Amino acid sequence: VPKAVRERFYGCGMPLPTGIEGLRVLDLGCGAGRDCYVAAKLVGRAGEVIGVDMTDEQLRVASEFVGEYARTLGYQPHLRFVKGYIEFLSQLPELYPGSIDLCISNNAVNLSPNKELVLRSVFEILKEGGEFQFSDIYADRRLPNHVRSHPVLMGECLGGALYTEDFKRLCQRVGFVDARQVSAPAPVRIEAPELRDLVGATQFYSITFRLFKFARPASVLEPTREDYGQVAVYRGTIDGQRARTRFDNEWAFEANRPVLVDGNTAVMLGESWLRRHFEVRGDRSLHFGRFAATPPTVLYEPWETDHELDDDTDAAPGDRPPRRRGILPLPTPFFINGLRQQGQAQRPPAHEPRSQSGSR
């Protein structure tokens, strides 16, 4: 990915599943487009990636380097960037109901003043069986008004953080039933003492969730995990994960090993874009009660959990904050210090100025 694009990355996670060749992907609040560039490689020649943002300067940078990236890939990717609001996706001519296989977002939904409208907008443009996978900042409790409205915390994506349980209830209301968490939460470290005092005992985390759209009666997800005696088998078809792939924080599948799964997991694996990688045996004709089986315990690989610090080798000393390495190779907001408000001209801010629209 071109350096100018990488340097303007403000994400908090890695909401990019692999094995997505040929899919039509949408990135909400794409900024300068780093995740879009990566997704363009993953979907290949037959796929398409669209980035949506409301900021002209970010979109200019994102579009400027597509030609350079095409030379790197050796072919012209179907990659484009459009201006728009993430609350009103269906108003864009490039999007229409049921037109997207996979929607991603990285640290953008929390900036919207109307998160329910964002989720409803995504639900509308996703295909049946489509997925919304996104990383965002969440809190372990509801935030008081003085925290939610604090300008520094709003700019650092903490003021808009939802309480995780409220987020799950919001998903249920929209139609995204049974939200699945991907890997363990990554804590946000607040360094500035005055900001720590302001948030009190509240803990903030970067979490990646995956949500699936199933609206047809035959495949609708249930509020609880139910047992229909169904078995899922991973075909071993995802590059880099041919021996084993992880679906969420609970489920990991070894290639060719049958695993008893609950009804919702069977639907997600067998009737979404993931069906190319999984075989699901059985249906819902027989019900055996609440799903009580425990998923096979599979330890995380080091690359899935490594959040140690790593310096940005492209930067001069003192120019940029340290980055996370491994599954979350990220700059701030893991380190919230409020330096942007102090006007330190010699150090780039942790974030570009944000608007209330919900996009970067």
C-alpha cells in the first residue's frame, strides 16, 4: 500500500476477512483508503471495492494512488472512492438494496451521532447472507453526558463509544441477530492524567464484530443458540489458513474435521459468502433443545494475539507514535494523550479533525 495512504490510517482494528475473492466490498468512513487498498488485493481481479467518506482531502489521497497500486499488483483493481454519508448509503448511485457482499469499517461508526441509522443503512444495502465486519471502540459501561460531549474524547473516538451490551441490543433491533465478536478485546490505554480522571473507572476496548444479514424466514437467526444436530466442515480453502481458520472468538475450525455447531452458526457458515469455504450437514427439521455443546478449544496463534509495540520503521525518531504489531498493527487511539489539543506542531496529531457526520 502506498506510503501516503498508510500514513493517514486511523483505524483501531483489522476488519478484513480473507478468502473473499470476487466479492463486492464496501468500506464505511474509508478515509485515505488503506483498508480499501488491502481489500482490493484480497478480492482480486474479479472483485470490487468501494470506499465511502465525506472528507474531500481524504478522498483525494485515496484516489490519487490507485494507479501506483495497480502497477504494484500487476493489474487494474476495481477500486474507487465516493463521497457520501454512512447513514444514507442507498442514496449513492453506486449502491442499492442488496448490492454488497461484505461491508467493513474501521473506527468510523462510533463517530456517527445516529449509529442505529448507520446499521439500518448497512442492513439495507447488504445482500442476503452479506456480512458487516467492523472494528470500533466500545466501553464497559454507559458514558455520562460530560464524557460523551468532551471535545478531546470525541475527537479520539472515545466520546462516541457504545456500551457493548447496548450495542448488541441495537443490532437485534435493526435485524443483525447474534453479533459475533472476533478475537479478544484490545484495551485502549489513556496516558493523559486529566483524561483518565475524566473517564473515571470506565474501560475502553477496540473490538471487532461480525454481523450477518438473514431476512428470509428459512434462514433467520434466532435470539438463542439452538441445537439441530448440524455439523460444519471447513474445506481448507483459505490461503494462509488452509490448516485452520477462526470464525469468531468461540469457533475455530480445522480443515476436514466435522464440528457440531448451533443453528445460527450453521446458517452463518452455510448460507453467507462463507459457504464456499464450509460444508454444513443437516438442517433444522429436528430440534434437540438449547445448544449445550462446547466448541473445541483451539488456542490462538501468536499472530492472532500479538499486540506488542513496534516502532514505525519508515518514520524519523519522534515523528510518529509507536504502533501495535501482529493482528492489530495500529497507531493511536490505543494511546490517548490529548496532544492534538496542545497544538504541538512538530508532531502529527493522533487523528484528523472529525465531523459529526459519522465519516472521517
